[in-house]
Amino acid sequence: MKMGVLHVTTTKQPPYRAKIRICSPCLADMGFVHGAAVRAAPRQDGFNLALQNENNAREDGKLIHVSLYRDKPNLTVNLAQNFPTGLIDGDFLAAGYEYGIIRARKLPEAQKYYVITSQNYGAFLQFSGAWLSDTGFTPDTITTVSSTHEGIMFSAWKDIAAKYDDIVKYARKQGYQIIQARRNQHITTMDIPGYILNKAGFGNGDIIGVRYEYGIIKLFKPDLQRLGFILPAA
């Protein structure tokens, strides 16, 4: 099963309604090709999508079709009153993709969600955007990284008068790592390498939630099995 993250948004023009756009690159590989008929069935805090066939033609839900968005397969699920899911604008969902089937369930509250990818055969995660600078993680700020049983925590170093060597000594004593955000064509980014992710038990393909406040970023792994996903053993 391939996993992904979906996001509930609201249409920009009236009649305003919540919707979810699915444009995963694996749609076509899972049989969701342009023009395919799909049976959409609401579930508590989510929904199921299945390619239409004679076995599910009379099941609950509604019929939608795969369209094209920028020449790639695209599915849009409109959360109308006749499609009760319990979802609202801003919610994130975990999506499990199998051939002919997509299951989506609401994730725990967080400001952001990411899927860990791979780089140079190792796990890799990148943050980017103005939210990093807005929360104190500017390119000139040193960040200490600690791993706990609950996940990973990034702390912006507040003592700007401290010498770098002293910060390194402190980090080593505490068992922390040190990283920094960087500027990439006017965009602030922060790269999280595999050795940091692996230390917390995070790996390629994992869904990771992000909660942050000024000076602090916390990463956690939601319990997908509790949400009803049956994942292969590690």
C-alpha cells in the first residue's frame, strides 16, 4: 500500500464548498486513469473511492470521474451535504492507495503533514516556506535537534551572543544534532537528513505530522493502524 496526504480546502468562488483534490502520481498505476468511473462512499472522518464495477454499482455513495489536471489524472471529491464525512476546511487525511481502491481518513490535528521521501538511497524530509522564518527558524539561526519517544523536536537557539563552539559542545553533551535553515532563491528551507529521521524511527514513505510554535517545531508519526490502515511489517 502506498500512502499519501490529502488536504481539505474550500472553493474560491460561490457556491463555497469544501473539496479534496487528489492528484497523486500513482493514480494511473492504481487504475485511476482519465475518464474512469469511481464510486465515492462517505465514511466517518473520511471516505472510500473504488473503481466502478458490476459488484459495487449499487453501493452507497456517488459516482465521480477521473479528469485531467495539467495532463495528469486528477480526482476531486466535493464534500456536499449529501456526502457526510465529518471533514471541514483545513483537515488533513492519510490516503492509502491500492489498485482500484483509495481509502482516506482524517489525521490528528497538526499545522502541516509531510510524506518522507528518499535522497541518495536514504530517508529525507525538507521544510520550506515563510512559516519557518515566521516561527524563528531563519537561515542565520542555529537549530538543535533532539529525538524522544514522541518524535523529533527542533529548537531555535535563542542566545545569539553564544559562540558556535560552545553551542556544539552543549549539543554533544545533550546528544543533540545541529542544523540550520538556508535561503534558496528567496525561499527558506530546512533539510532533515536520514540520520536524524532514522534515530526517531522515521523512514521513507512515513507520514509525519508537524506542530510548531515560535522557536519550536515538533514532528510526530500518527498511528495509521488506529485509523484503519493495515500496513506491512517493517
